[in-house]
Amino acid sequence: MKPQTQLRRREVDDSITLPEELSPLLRRLYASRGVKTPDDLQRGLKGMLHWRDLTGVEKAVEMLHDAFEKNLRIMVVGDFDADARPAPRWSVLALRAMGCRSVEYLVPNRFEDGYGLSPEVVDQAHARGAQMIMTVDNGISSHAGVDHAHKLGIGVLVTDHHLPGDTFARCGCGWLTRISPTVLSRQNRWRASAWRST
């Protein structure tokens, strides 16, 4: 039997200064997620978190670099909703562009495999030869899946923008909200390293 999901209600701060033209529902939704000012609504690059502020970013870079050096088979595990559908493909293309020779993606079936990096999804990745799993848009609370991967000797790198529960899944690096700035900032290091090893 699959565990039930519990929803947590967030406290809403009434001191928000969002634009009046927003609907009351949207203002409440934004406020419940900590969005309080028009600056918080920035969608451009200026509004993004700097890559150095991502939890576990240095460990994530180490994990990816080691996977490249050892030519590990990386399985990018995606999600099936609208914001995650293109993420596995982009991740695979980016990793291949940086010299990763063995990378594939896997998008699980929510109805058969559950949500996120479930043990069933880990088994599928393992059956396809995964030596490292990189999640995109999931994994932040996938304790059972991450633990199962570790039992199978598979390292896990979680990239997820969702909020964690009380604890993080015990992956090798913590969690990241974005991988692209990290990967791009290390691209030259990896290319130089790959060049030296060929």
C-alpha cells in the first residue's frame, strides 16, 4: 500500500504589498508561499537565486565530475507533470554536451510507480544499468527511494524546486533548486579534465 500524502497549510502574512490588480486568490496563494512584494515576482535572471547559494552545490559538482571521470552510467529521473516534462531531456542534452558519454533518462508512470524517486523507480533505473541517479523536479522527500538506491550502490543527486518535509532525503549532496548554473559554471573544468584523460 502506498503512503498517503498529507497537505500542510502555511501561515499567511497579511503585510504583503503585491499589486492590487492581482486577484485575491492569487494574492493569497503568493502570500502563503512567502511572496510579499512585487520584487518577489521577478521572473528574469535577476530574480534567480545565485548558484553559490544552492544547498549542496559543491558536492553536486563533485559527484557529477566524478561520474564523468569514471564514465558512470547516469540515469536522469524526471517527472510527468507540465513543469518537469522537458527537464530530463534538457539535462541529458546538457550532460552530453559537456562530455558525459553514458547518460539516459527515465520518466516514471505515476499510477504504477508512485510519485518521485520511489523504490520501484530505482529498481527500473538499476535494471537499465544506472550507476548514478540524478533527479529533476523530484526527490526532495523521496527517503525510501534514495535509501533503496544506496543499498544497491547507486549514488543519488537530487535537483528539485519543491519544499522539503521535516527532513531531506539522504542523497549524496543535499538538494539543489537548479542545476544549470552549476553545470555551466563548471563546464570548462570538465572539458579540460576530459581532454587530459583522453
